[in-house]
Amino acid sequence: MKVLYLTDSEPDYLADQIYDGLCAVLGGENVFDFPRKAAYHGPHARPSSLVLGREGGEAQDALVERLRAGQLDLALLSSPRRGVQAAFRALADQARLPPIVLLDGEDDTQLRLDLLRAVGAGVYFKREYRKRPGELGGVWFRGLRSMYGEEFEGRIFPLPFSVSAAALSGAPSLTRDIDVSFVGRASHRKRLAAVRLLRDAPDIRFEGGVYVEPTDRRSRLAESWFGIMAAKLAGDPPARGSLSRMGMEAYRSLLGRSKTALSIRGGGFDTVRYWEVVAAKTPLISEAPDIDIPRNFEHGVHAVFCRPDLSDLTYWVRRLRDDEAERQRMAEAAYSHLLAYHTTARRAEYLLELCAKVL
């Protein structure tokens, strides 16, 4: 199979991971990114948390000739972003495209059905694929029939993040002297609440914190209505973080020293951290997902899911801290499950299998 992969110039975790997985499954010579994304090519390529260095990429004229000759089997729009839409129009104006698939790795749960119609996509993969009340198994698409008829039935699927082969080397083997760690952007007030809970527990050794970007505003992270109003009245100044952004090597070392590590929702529920923790063979503590993750980790088997209000967070940290055998069992079970179902290659296989069935 030969795949046309339409790209945007900005970093995009889901798009980068699926590209990595497709190259692993199909071979890099059979995945044609357009426009050629520099982050995917060359010896210093490092998109998101992946390590890619593949040569390749073709000019527009060459791709148009391939399309006209019917040499490409699938066209993947790697995101709903403007750059991808522009690339789609540039090629669609000159040649007929093969069956079209839309990927959506944005933080929101919005279904971009107008875009789905506009590009004529036959399949839509959504990262933040929200479960609906009363749905069984997370397959909530049937509930859309009353709103949209049968137009989209059986064509929208969840596609969460995953981990690359580069991440599977694991964290360095270090003495696990930290009870729990968390490092992340201050992109959700619940992250600040979790950090405060762990720092305030005198018998828990916590390392990490949250960092901020220049665009993060204080009102977005306020934990009460009063806090939001106070920030607004003060001109909504920049948010304050508790640490600087951590480099990848320091982060991997931190995971290697941690008895447990936390994943808390940010812009969306699904975070790369959710998978990186398990890749480091560190027991994962997380909220219970409110999105559909096929073959997700099971509570008590592969991970621990705390209550949405975090009221039992410190209980689970203490329980796992004090039970080395349970930590080891959980970490090994989760790592095996990750290898079986949640690498970038497995995500690409899942995507291709569903496309083959639907298209």
C-alpha cells in the first residue's frame, strides 16, 4: 500500500505518531508526506517526542503524476488544520485523490463534520472521542443517528495517542527514591490541584510541577469562580508555574527514579504522558478516562484510576509506594499491554484495518 500523507508545518503529536507508525508498517518509501515536513526527514529530525530520520518526500508535480497514474491507495489528512486543508486543495485541483481519511488530534471533542463532508472523507479518526451517556463499550456513534441520520454511522472511530519505538527503550535503571512525579504544562486547573495535594502531603516525596507558556493566562487556571473574576479584574496576567520546562533526558531520568507517576488531563484527556509513563515501566496513576480508548489499561491490572475530584489520589500513591511487589506486577503487565496494543505501529495497523473494512 502507498499512502499520501497531507501535513501541516506545526508540530502535532497525533499526526507525527501516525506517520511514524505508517512508516514502520508500510516502509518509509511508501508514505508520501506533502508538503514535505522537514521534521520527518534528515539526521536531526525529532518531531514531538519521536526520533525520525527518514529520507523522502516528493515535489508536488511528482505526486500529481502518481495520483493521475493511480499509484496511491489512500489519502490521509493528518489533521484538520489549515495547512493540511491547503495541501488537500492544491492536489485535488489537479488530480483525483484516492479514498480520503481525516485524522483529528486536536484537544477538543468537537466533531468536524462539515470538514468531513467538504473533503469527502470516508473515515474520520478522532483523538478526543468522547463517550456519551448510556453507551456501551464507548461506541457512541449510533447516538448520532437521531441528529445526523445515518450519514456518518460506522465511519467515526477513536484514535488516541501511542508511543514510538524510541520511547520503548524505557527510563534509565535508577534507584526509585521518589514516591510520585508529575511534569506538565499548566494547561488545566486540575493539574495544579494535583500538584498542590501531593506537595502538601508531608509523608509523600513528590518531584515535578507545572510549567507555563507565555500564552497561559491566570483566569484559565483559577480553581474557583472568585479566582477567575479576580484574575479578570487584574487584567488576566500570565499564569505562574512552579518549574521550567524539563528536557527529555531529565524527564526520562525522573520517571526512572519514580515509584509511581501521574497523568492528569491537559488541553484534552489524552496526553502523551499517559503512555510515556508506562513505557518507562513506572506504575501509572491517572483519572478514569472520559474518552474512548480501545483496549485501554484496566484499573488495578495495568494502572490505577483515581476519582475525578482527586480525593483518593494520595491514598493510591501511598498504597503503591508501600507495596513493591504490586508496583512491579502492575508495571510489567502494563508494559506488555502497551507493546501489544499501543505503539505507533499498532495504531497504524488499527487505522489501516478499519479503513480497509469501511472503504
